[in-house]
Amino acid sequence: MSFRYGIENSFSWVPTACLMVCAYGSSLGIGPIPWLLSAEYFPTTIRPQVLAICSISANIMTITALQLYSPLKVLLSQAGLYWCYASFSAVGVLYTLAFVYETKGISIG
């Protein structure tokens, strides 16, 4: 058995699986939030413009998070980076509880 078909090749599926889990997790988590909130909070007259702004800002946030991963991992270590992510998530939950209001029963559009 050559080295090419050894251990190195047996884990070649891992990056694809990680990408699939990330895409699936994003669609369950923060991914659809800009689209959901813009459809519920803004009237139909400005909804297309607001949806464009929300889409652009969501994509910029995603790109920023991906680009900062390596520098922050060096600066904070792996555990510190995950604690940083957890802290931002906790702040996000508090922000949502305080400022994102329920739209049930409110007419929109």
C-alpha cells in the first residue's frame, strides 16, 4: 500500500462533511434572521431595499467572521476563541430578548 492511499486519503471526506454541517447549522441558526426580520418589521414599500441591505450586511458579517478566525485563534488560542464566540452569542441572546419585539397580531405591510 502506497502512502498516497493510506491514512491521508481515508479522511479526505472530513472537509466536505464539515462544510455541510456548517451550512446546515447556519440555516438553523443566525442565517435566516435578516430575511425573517426584514419581512416582518418593514412595510412593503421599502421591503426590497431593506432586504438588500440586510443581505449585504449578513454576508459581510459572515465573511468577516471567517477572515478573522485564524488571526483570533493565534491571538486568543483555540479555547479563548470559542469562549469569545460563546460570549458574543450570549450578548446576542440578551440583545434579542431586549430589543427584538414580537410581531404576533400586529399588521405589517
